[in-house]
Amino acid sequence: MVSSTSKPSSQQLLCLGHKGCNMSTARCGVVVLVALCCAPAAVFGQTIDVARFFAGAALGLGFHESAHLIADEAFGANPGVRKVSAGFIPFFAITHEPVTPIKEFVISSAGFWAQHIGSEIILSRHPQIREEHAPVLKGLLAFNLATSVIYSGAAFARHGPAERDTRGIALSADIDEPWVGVTVLAPAVLDAARYYRPNSRVLRWASRAAKVGGTLLIFRAAGREPPAVR
């Protein structure tokens, strides 16, 4: 889990925006290599599929964070990386300089938008993906859904690093964070349902509507923009 909102100092602006190798390791490597070479072909194939699944998840992480970085660069927000933690779990946050509410909304939402687009492409082009042998795509889809669930949980509890995306969205749009959690969770739940019921037109269009609906909060952020200087 990672977050991407503004640096701690940027929260003030959101009242208009926020401101080597050792012998034991070598032996373990040899043991693993021998085990893989001696393992039955089916076990080896399963191991490769697991590796591909996690590669897909890593790809999802890359898309999520790249979306934040692209938005940061587009707005000249000077992105950086800071170590944060959620309880005993260490991870990192992509931070940026203070920006206006609408820019903050786009930056904080960019990761979710990348997830929505990725999930929609997968489920539209591979509606029967549950029956397909597609470990990379399944890993990518699983990352998108799980990340949305985790973020929505943090939003409902209002708990986690100050840099979490849902908090950045809530502050920029001036709404309670749990409502942001709803807009993040709904597409994930509907996409999970589509995975098991790919022929349902209701689920397909409800999922798409939920994804679009979350972006409409940008109008609330736009309403908080400072007046143009003449």
C-alpha cells in the first residue's frame, strides 16, 4: 500500500491546497535452485504462474504511482518520496509541493483513475478472465481491487498516514473522508462482481458509472479555487 498526497506542510494550503552477499545466502540460493530443478513440471509451472501473478501486481503498483508522478509533473508540483508507516508496516509516499484544490484533487485521484482504467480494459477485453490462464492480468486486477479496498478502509476509519490519497481528495473537495471511501470502494466491489458474473450488463454499466461518478467530485474542488488575479 502506498499513498500519494501532499507534503505535511501542504496541508495548510488546503484550507486552499496542502504544502553483500554472504555464504548463508548463497547456500539458500543453491538449495532453491536445486529444488526447482528437481521439482515436478506441474509444481514448476505453478511457481511460474505465482511469479507472473505477483509481477502483474507489481505492474499495477507501477501504474498507480506513475499516474501520481505524471500529475505532479504536469502541475509542476515538484514530487518527492518520503518514508511513512501504517502501524508496524513501513512503506513510502510520493509527496509534492502545495497546490490549489483542483490540482490536489487530480494528483490525489490519479492513482485510482489509473486503477479504474486498467481494470476496465481487462474486464472489457477479457470478460471471461476467470476462466482464462492469465496470471499477469489477474495479478494486476487483484492489485487494483485490493488497493481500493485498503484505501477505502483507511478512509472509513480516518486512519493512516496523513499523505493517504483519500485524505487528499477529501480535503481538496471539502467533503468527509468516508464519502471518498465509498467512491473508491464501489468500483472495486462492482468489478469483483463482474469477475464472477461477466455476462451481467447491469454490473458492467454500474461499475462504469461508479468510476465516472467519483471523478465528479472534481467540481467541488473547482468551486474552492481561489479567484483569478487580475
